[in-house]
Amino acid sequence: MPVTNQVTNVVIAGLGGQGVLKASDILAEAAFRAGLDVKKSEVHGMSQRGGSVASDVRFGAKVHSPMVSEGQADFLVVLEPTQVQPNAHVLKAGGVLIQPELIDPAALDNKRSLNVALLGALSARLEISPQHWQAALEANLPANARQANARAFELGRGAAAKLK
């Protein structure tokens, strides 16, 4: 990935238990492995009870703050349709919204892999090499979940062509 002075802002949102934080960990690690400065923050609502959870990930040559300001997210990845409206204010004009409807749940080996499938869709829009994504997935997932998540990631990459 060419390092520029531009910072990429990603917000991942969903409900507790959907893997929002795991997805942000994987994204942050992939960007770090690509040699970028990475900052990450999390907002936990009543996440243990299925409440709202959001995580901001910012990366670039130099990142000063972990928080994505309102109207500044380049990408909003939403794991639960009900979380689009409460988080839409962070997406900048021309930003990309990645929603769960992009992925056919029947195509997933495990429905819990939706977060990784949506990361796959996001990855198709970022200049982070597949090797860095693969290493980040392996570092953040248990061995028994890697194969299903690798397939989910590729499913998401393929589905990214449907994004506007």
C-alpha cells in the first residue's frame, strides 16, 4: 500500500456479540502489517445485552487521534441493519456504506463469519495486500475458525463489486 499523508477512516458498527471488535482488531492489524500508523477506539453500549457497539479504525502515514469525527468516515461497515441510521452521521459525503445485505447468509459456512465477510468487502476497496489481510486473520482467529472465515472473507471480496 502506498503510504500517503491521507488518513483512511473506518467505522464498524453492530450489536454486542456480532464481532464488531474482532473485525476492528483484524482491520487494524492488517493496516499495521502494511506499515501504516494505526489508531483504534471503541464505544461499548450495553454490548453484553445486544446493545450498540462501534469501533473506529484510522490508518495512514501518521494518525493523531483514534476517533473518527462526524461526517469523516470513508467507510461505514454495519453488521446489523438497525445500526445504519444511528451511525450514518459519521459517513462523509461520497463515503461507502457496507451493509449485511451485501452477503447471502446461506453462503456462509458459519453465520458468525458475517463480520469477516464484510471485512472482505471492505478489503476490496483498500490498498492493503492480501498477504497482510491473511496474516491479520490468522493472528486474530482461533485455528478451528480460520477455514470458514477465509471462505467468508473471499465471499465478501467477491460481493464488493455490488458496492456503489
